[in-house]
Amino acid sequence: MKIALMDSGIGLLAATAAVRRLRPDADLVLSLDPEGMPWGPRTPEDLTERALAVAEAAAAHRPDVLIVGCNTATVHALTALRARLEPALPVIGTVPAIKPAAAGGGPVAIWATPATTGSPYQRGLIRDFADGVEVAEVPCWGLAEAVERADEAAIDAAVAAAAELTPAEVTTVVLGCTHYELVAERIRAAVQRPGAPALVLHGSAGAVAAQALRRIGSRPDPAAEPGGTVTVLLSGREGPLPASALAYAEGRLLSAVSPVR
């Protein structure tokens, strides 16, 4: 089994770690775009063009399925990616976990990149899946970029700024950017109000990994022999896992159990 994941940068690590936990025997192809990162500030047309190039680089390695490990790319490029690659290669998008978050009550905050916050796509998800629960959209200026660089001070500043924009009554936060899942506990600490019930966080990595396996007719097998390889593509060329990945538990897990070849 070979599973490919794509993103502009290391935001795909959360879904990669989820895939690795479910199927430690799967070969992985990680296709990144360091020359074009970040994708968020780009026009939808430019972002789509870059996403197609990254996806086709992954597709050349003949994976069984491709995970778009990026919310912003899913918003703007998923239709084009599916038109280009399916049905030969199933493409799985990453959607903010609004439905399960709303099922727990509310109010809910969606932390997302400025490019996704307020977009017709996200507003449509809120309309279709929030089920009447109050939802606040919180733009997280600079957070994805700070996580990508593993810049501790910049992460703290961006998290604090977004926490200030988050209504005090929020009980649940949807992590609407895959980069944010790498610093989930720091987000929890910043938003948790003294004396309030424990804040609930909803990411997408586990659901995306499970959906990828379902699409190819496979099942989770966490006890499988951990022999899966990892191939990293940097703007289409094979290379090392970015050094910043090792600042996060997900990157260290991947490196420890699946040395990058």
C-alpha cells in the first residue's frame, strides 16, 4: 500500500502521523512545495496551479490514494485536483471538523488562515453542518507560517492574537488549518478560561486518514509490521524531511519509525 500526502509545507505531518498510526506498513509519499510556501496569500488560480504541480509529482510515484493535507488547498483546488487525477487516483480533501464540533453543542470557534476565514466555502460548511450552533470565525494571522518555521516566539504571538479574537464563551475550537494541529495543546492553553469546562479541540487528521483507507478498500491495522518507507518530494524533487518537522511530536514519530530514504 502506498499513500501520498500533499501540502505547501509541514502541515501535512498531522495527517501523516495519523496514517502511520493506522497503517505502519504503508509506504508514504510526502509532496511539499517549499518554493511556493505559503499558499494562503496566493490567488486561487496561482494556488491551484501550484497544488496541481505538487499533486502530479506525488502521482508520478503511483500511490493508491492522495490526501490533500491542507485546508486552504482543499478550499481552492480540490475540484481541479479531482478533475485531473480521478478516477485513477482517489483524492481526499481536508475539511474543518465543523459537524462533529457542532454536535457537542457550542458555541464553537473555527481557527483558520485569513484566506479561508470568511470564504464562501467555509461559510457553506457552517451553513450546512453547524446545525444552528453559534460559530465564530477566527483568522489566525501568521500562525501557519510560524508553525512552518518552528518559530517559538512567533507561534506564541500568533496564538495569543487569535485567542484574543476568540469569544470568551466558546467551548469548542475547530482547527481549520492542518498546521494548527501541530500546536494544538498550545492553542488549548491559550483559549481555556479559568473555571470553565475543559476546552474541546477538533482536528481533521484522524478522519482524513480513515477516509483515505476506506476509499481504497483497506482497514486500519495498527499492529502491522512497521516497515513502511517515506519518500519526501520538495517542489517535485526528492529530498530530506524539513528540519523544522523535528520540532513537533508528529515529525519525530515519523522520523523515528520510518527513516526517510
